[in-house]
Amino acid sequence: MPRVTTTLIAEDTVTAPKDLNSWMAWIPLFILPAAVCLFRSRLQPWEFMWSLSIATFCGCKWQTWCNAREARRRASALRNIGYLFLWPGMDADIFLNCENKPTKPTSVAWFAALAKTVAGIVLLVVVAGRVGHIHPLLTGWTAMLGLILFLHFGTFHLLALLWQSTGINAEAVMRSPLRSTSLGEFWGKRWNLAFHELMRDLVFQPVRKRLGVSAATLAAFLASGLLHDFVISFPARGCYGLPTAYFVLQGLGVLFERSRAGRWLGLREGVRGWLFALTVAGAPVFLLFHRPFVMTVIVPFVAAIRNALVQV
């Protein structure tokens, strides 16, 4: 899966914007994906998708590290290297801060992270290959669920616990998103916080200073959609704009639940908020992971994994 899965500002309060004036911080974000695109004709769609996703991630990672000037200056070389190469989060200021000491992870947390990792592997390697006779789309969706469990909920959680056990405040990327009682909480506090932090610093805060919170919210979701279109629709060569439409819909949903009508309907808390978040985020997910992406990228990726395992 692209690692890019989406999160945005959920609350109306924001922290002070970081210095984004250094052009050096932006170079990898443009050069690395462009370099991958040069080899598009030589790569399978799933190979191109992963290469493009990794290149984009590395460019974004460099951007966040460059912007955390004071934090990286105070942190040790090993901690800086750990952030750049051994941590999927975009929380440079938190990760590099030597003063914030996390609590030691419990055995329950370790077990839960390991269980999610194993469950993801089983879905991706075993189940996805066996449901193809029902419908190829089922193979793709099972594989995507397995990838999300394996990477975002499992492996990334294990990495967070590992860093926490060494005294580094690495916050989990996923925080029980199904417990969200509002759409804003889902995108801003629980789902893929790495992407949330990225969009907050690069899009939301600069736009908020000029145009206000509502415009900044829509701009951040629009940027998320365009980025997902880049790593989903572009490798699939089809259905351009659907991932962007999905995220614009999410932004409109967040604004609606913040509105007077949304507050009157009770969409920011309780069961109503939970149902609203589940419906808006879940029902149109086929716009995000559209059929060309599933069939052209994910299903061949599953076949490649099966072939590799057979050869082993």
C-alpha cells in the first residue's frame, strides 16, 4: 500500500508554523519522484507504485527533518539517523526531543502489535491468494487490508514500542481509529498521524495564516487527494481524480460536522459522531482505491508475492 494514507487537522487550534523557506528542504521531494518516473516503462505497475511511494515518502521525510532545525541540532547523530531511516513518522520535533521521555511499553502492547503484524501477513500471503476464485477484486481488497494491518497497525507499532523502550518518544502512527467519535478526530488524531503531521505543517498552517481555518482544512484535504492520486491513479493509469474527490469529500465532511448544523445534529461526539465518521470515511473508499488500482497494481503484486514464495 502507498504509504500515504491520510490525516488532517481535526481541531481548530494549531501550533506555530515552522520555517518552510529553505529551498534545500524541498529538493528531494521533487527530484526523487521525478527520477522514479524516468524508469516507469521498465517497471511493473506495482513496482512503479512502491518505488514512487517510497521516493515521495523519503522526500517528505527530508522536508520534516530540515524544518526541525532546533530539535535536530540538539539531538545526537544516532537519533537523527534513527528518525531519518528507522522511523515512519513525520513527528521530527517530538522524536528528536531528548527531554520527552515516554512510559515503558507494556507486554500487552507488544502482544497487540505482534498480533496485528502476524494477522496482516496471513491476510496478505495466505488469504488473499485463496479468495481469488470468488472474484479478483476480493484478492486485491484482502491484500490491501493485510498490508495496512502488517505495516501501519503492526510493524509501525512495533517500531514505536521499540523506540519507546529505548527512551525515545515515538508515538504510534495509528491510534485505534475505530474509536473515533467524529470525522475530525478520525483524520486528525487517530488515522495515520504521520501524514497528518505532514499536511499540518506543509499545507494547513501556511494556508490558515492567510485564509483561515476552513480554507486551510479544504486545502489540506485537497493536497492529500492530489498526492494519493499521484501514487495510486498514476501507476494504475486510470480513474484520475477519484482519490482527490474522496479527500475533498472528507474535508467537506469535517467542515459540516464543525458547522452549526453539525453541532445541532451532534456529529462531533457519541454514537452519532461515530456513525457519521464511519459512513463518510468508509462508504466512498472505493473512490480512493478504485478498480484500476486494485486490478492493475494490487492483484499483480499479490501474484508476485506468491511466485516468490513458490520459488523459495
